[in-house]
Amino acid sequence: QVQLVESGGGLVQPGGSLRLSCAASGSMFSIYTMGWYRQAPGKQRELVARIRSSDSTNYADSVKGRFTISRDNAKNTVYLQMNSLKPEDTAVYYCNAARLSSQTYYNYWGQGTQVTVSS
């Protein structure tokens, strides 16, 4: 079982920056693929960025060049550095941990943190 707690959301002006953090409890954090997803009002949840146990990453086209995902396995924490924020980045951001083991898929979500980009 993995518990995820996000922090770092808030209100920021367009062009500003925020750093989200997601602290994970439990063991084997380093073997999980960690992801950040977001959901805006009236829209489906979408992948923002993902980092695998190998440290390979992928990003949604809408955030490439502006957002950076990273992980610190010693602290069981994954980060999302968000720069050059736009109003369309406004959403609830969720942390996700996932792994496949012996044909069993483990998938966990945090409670979400609100990011609002507005002047």
C-alpha cells in the first residue's frame, strides 16, 4: 500500500512558477513509475508528466519546455517544477504511483492540490 500526499499548489499570476511535491509512504518507492495528472473543471483527467524508475520522462505536449518532473528516491518524493504558467494550467493536480508486478497492477492516487493561474 502506498499513500501519496501532494503539496505546493496555490494561486499564481500568469508567467509565474510553482513547485509541487508528492511525498510517498511505504516501501519500494524507487521502482514505481510516478506521474502528475491534472483535471480542470468539466474536463477529463489528463497526464501532465511521468517519470519511470529508470528516470526516463515524458510530458504532455502542452507543458513541454515549461514543466519538469523529478524524483528523489532517498526522500520518497516526486516533484513537478512548473514555469511560465498559463491560465489554462489551472486545475487540480494529482500525484500517481504505478507499477506492474507478476501481472498485478498497483495504482495509487493522492488527494490532489489546486493550482490556479490568474491575474
